[in-house]
Amino acid sequence: MEKQNPQPVCGQEALLLLNCVTESPYDSEKCIRFLQSLRECVLSKVSSLLPLVTDLYQSFVSGKVNKFVIPSQEHASEGAGGSATKPPS
């Protein structure tokens, strides 16, 4: 079975814009359409993630969360003989 690589967020839109700006002759109207498409994609992703980031920030500020850990790194540091984070003072 073929392994699927994750695609970057708005990667297709970014690639279309990059290819457009490197074409000769340069078509500014076409590139502006690709730029608008990329902008709309990014804004749609940001607006869907904003509530999650806001909740996480509020938890951090209120003291419910005192550190951020990437789960895969947390397990790797446990096997390395200790914590990679500095103990609280």
C-alpha cells in the first residue's frame, strides 16, 4: 500500500501563485486571482482554528496549563533518562 504524504495547508493555492509569478510573460491579472484564492484559503483555515487557539490561551493565562508539550516529543524525552524541561522555581 502506498504511503500518503500530508499536503500543506493551502499548498495547491500557493503552488499556483508561485508558478504564475515565475511565468513569462507575467500575467498580473491571473496572478492576482491566484493571490486572492490563496488569501481566502488561509483566512478560512485561520478562522476555523482561532477558537481553539483562544481556548488554549485562556487556559494558559488562567493557570490551568503551565507548559505546552508536543506529545511525540514528550514520550521521546521520557526514554532519554529525564525531562527536557526546566523544573518550576
